[in-house]
Amino acid sequence: MTYTTNDRLFDRKVIGHPEGLFVLFFTEMWERFSYYGMRALLVLFLTSAITGNNPGWGWERESALAVYGSYTSLAYLTPILGGYIADRIIGYRWAVVLGAFLMTLGHLSMAMEFHSFFMYLGLGLLVIGNGFFKPNMTSILSHMYKKHPEKKDGAYTIFYMGVNSGAFLGILLCGYVGENPNWGWSYGFGLAGIFMFIGMLQFYFTRNIFGDIGLKPITDEESTDATEDARVAKRNPFSSFDLIIIGLISILGLVWTINDPVSKITKSNLFNFSIGNLQGDNVVILFALILFVFILIKRISQYTPVLRDRMIAVICLAFITIFFWAAFEQAGGSMTIFAKDYTARVLEGNSKLIFNVVNTAITVIPLLIISYVLFKLFRSTFDRYALGNGILATSFVIIWGIVIYMLKNQYNDVQAEVPASWFNVLNSLFIITFAPLVSKIWESKYNPFATLKYGFGMVLLGIGFAALAYGASDIPQGAKIASVSMIWLVFAYFFHTMGELFISPVGLSYVSKLVPGRMIAIMFGIWYLAIAIGNKVAGTTGGMIDKITAQYSMSTFFLIFTLIPIVVGIFIMLLTPLVKRLMHGVH
């Protein structure tokens, strides 16, 4: 039997939630496997020497981080267009399938890293595919819980646990394969593509579990909710003028984002001019920002007062999100460089034994937990979706095989060199460990208001960077290598993860609760725009690591990321009374 109406989505549950949530869980898990697996390797590959057992491209850190920042930024920028196309033309489901297919091609193209054309083609396909995939997964989830808003925070946190399960496995396995000279970068990039393809197939063959959600574009009549609050029901269609301004902003932002790494790599700058003390690239992005603020104010002013206030509340949270991701995304940039060149990673004797035991535990236990969730989903859905479940089961057989191979080799080696990418695993590990607890808190009477969650999250993020600043305090000014204890990265990832749990999944939930259903996809697109800006800022500021270390110290570099999040966190907590009024009763 398959569901034909959305009213029956909650009839059959897995761990207290509709079984469709866990189909999304595993689809998103494999997409995040591919994204974070590739992300863990990108900067390492670009900055590795062009000679040796596992040669890379030998780029300067600033150039590599510029590419990293532009890629991660564009990966969050394209969901604006992808959400709109899904809303108006192809529906959420086909957008997810199309996006997954394009990303599969992107990863396989990157596996041919011996030629720069395939690397850039792969990054482009990943950016476009992500635009179709990302906003529409969360849109399907939002529509599933349309009549159950009290369970949304918990559902998004569980979904976020799936995100980080994929990130955990992707970083661990793609990182191990890619950094291993016996395999190499191509195999690491290729492994990411294989599991993206599996995720696409699993979603496609289990798609009917969502009833009619995302089956077709939503017309204006269908998007009107009979229970929608009349105070937010007014529509605000895009005018021709609006679309022209949005198109201009998009073109300027896209060209600027691509020009930034190109100008650093080739020394050829498309914006080779200046106005006063402002360089051309700064003039262009500032002009685009002014246009964006203008169109935002223009459109918000045309809504009903209640919806206008709620959209302003979303924008306030999105603004804080920029600062969060600008600091948090140092994980794939400057923190990866810190792990590679400034951290003692070669272990022998008792240290190697302890690492092997710990690494085995943190690998096998989460994988057992995820396998248990898979088993619960099987029990509920196998009779109706045998092919989709079979594909999912095959993927886990492959995963278990790679894990056993990796752990066996680590125990047999005389000494252990911890892969630089391994430290990124800690973020996902802590998410998997603590997400269920935080989810329960959000569903209890102790659930704090949005601004308090954000404020605490930013403070925790700053504390994580404080640990790195302290750990780096003995590194000499301008040093290119050092041997700092791994414990400081462990502390940093723990506090960053706790901060992330307070901010990232909660933000998605609030967007879905504050705007009408017909605006979900486009508002998720706006939310991802804030993340895109944060990611680009992360790449730009991370690229300054050599300059700041040479002029001041490595400790100073991390202190910058300590102070700014803490100040921003205190600021948003002080805005709590104002934001409460803007939300008009939404908690």
C-alpha cells in the first residue's frame, strides 16, 4: 500500500516520527556523505605538494581557500533558484532527483583530477545539483509536519542527525581513501560520487511514501491553506522590476564569487579598477549588497503587518547565521590547515594503541546506531518499498566493508598518522551523540526562545576558538609548521558542535514556522543565501591565515574568531524582547 493523502503520513511511525522522515534522513545522509567527503579533501588536495606519494596541485593556501569559499558559497546560493524552479515548474521530488543526478556526475568528474577542466566542471555540477537538491529536501520535510508544528523542532533535529551521520561517514572514509597514498585523491572523490548515486536511487524508489507532497508544482490555489492565518495571507507577486533587480544582483554576485579565486590563481582580475580607496571587486559587491537591501525592504513593506514582522524576525536570525557560518566553516579551511601543518598527528606505542581503540569505538558505535535506525525503517517499509530498501541495504554493506578494511590496516601499521581530515569527523560524531538529547530539550517545557538559542550557540562557538587560540600560543610568529597537541582541536570541535546544535537545525525550523506554506521553498532559499555569504566570508578570512600569522601570531588569528561570535551572541540575546514581538506568538 502507498499513501495517497497527506493525512495518513503519521499513521505508521519509526521512533515516534512518520517513516517518511527517515527516508529523507537516509537520502540526505548520502548527499552529505558526498558533500563533506569531498569538502574534507578539497583544500588538502589543492595545497599538497605536486611531488610525493600522493601529489596534489601545490597551490598557495590563499588561492585554495578562495576556491573553497567560492564553492561552498555557491553551493548555498543556487538553492534560491532551485527552490523557485521546484515551486513553479517541476515540483520538489523531481528537483531532488535531478539535483542528486547532477551531483553524482560532479563527483565523478572530480575523480578525474589529473586535468583541471574536470575539477572545475565537477565543482560546477556540484553547485548546480545542490541548488536543486538542498532546499527541496527541507521543503518536503516542512510540508510533512504542516499540521504538527509542535513536533517540527524535534523532526528537524533528527533530520540534522542524518545530515551529520552522512558527514561523519563521508569525512571518515573519503578522507581515509583520499589521503592514503595506496589509493589517492581520485578514489576519495569517486567514493563520494558512488554514494550520491545510491542516495538518488533510494529516494526515487521510495518516493511514494510522501503521499502527494512535492509530486507537482504548487499552484496559487493549492498553496492556499484553509487554516492559514488571515493576517499573513496576502500575496506579493514578483513585479518585472523586482525580477530585473534580482537578476542583476544574482549576476553581480555570481561573477564576483567566481572572479575572487580566479584573480588569486591567475592574477587576472575582471574588476581591475578602483573608486577612491575602494578596489573594483569591493565596489561591485557593495553595490550588489545595496541593491539586495533595497529589494528586501521594498518587498517586505508590501506584506501584511504580521507577516512583515515575522519576515523581519527571519532576517534577524539569518543575519546572525552569516556570522556563525563565517566562523564555523573554518573547519574545512584554516582549521584543516592547522590540523595538517601545525598539529602532532604521528602516533606510536601507547598513543597509537589508544587512538586505534578510540577510533574504532567512534566509528563502529555510531555506525551501529545508524544501522539500527535502518533496521527500524526496514521493518516498517520493506513490504511496500523492497527495491529502495534493498539499495539502502547494499550501501550499508559497502560501508561496513570499507570500515573493516580501514580499521584492520590501522591496527597492522607500526605507527599511525592521523589523517588531517579526520578531525572534521569530530563535529559529526558530537552531533550524532548529542542531537537526540538536544531534540528532547526543544520538545520540553525548557525549550528556550530562538534568540537565546542563537546567543548561547554563538558564545559556545567563540569558546571553541578560544581553545585553539590557547593551544596555538606557543607557535612562533610566521611559523609554517608546528606540533601542537591534538587535544585543542578536539575541544574546539566539541564547543563548535554544541553551538551548531543551538543554531543550525533550529533556524530551519523557525523559517518553516514563521512564513506561509506557499513561501517555504523561496524562504529557504533566502536562508541559504545567508549561509552562502557566511561561507564566502569564511574562505576569505581563512585565506588570511598566513598574513595574520606572519604579522602577529597564529593565536591572534584564532582570537579574532573568539571575540566576534561572543559579541554577536550577547547582542542577539539582548534583542529577545523585540524579536518576540516580531514573531507574534510563534515560539
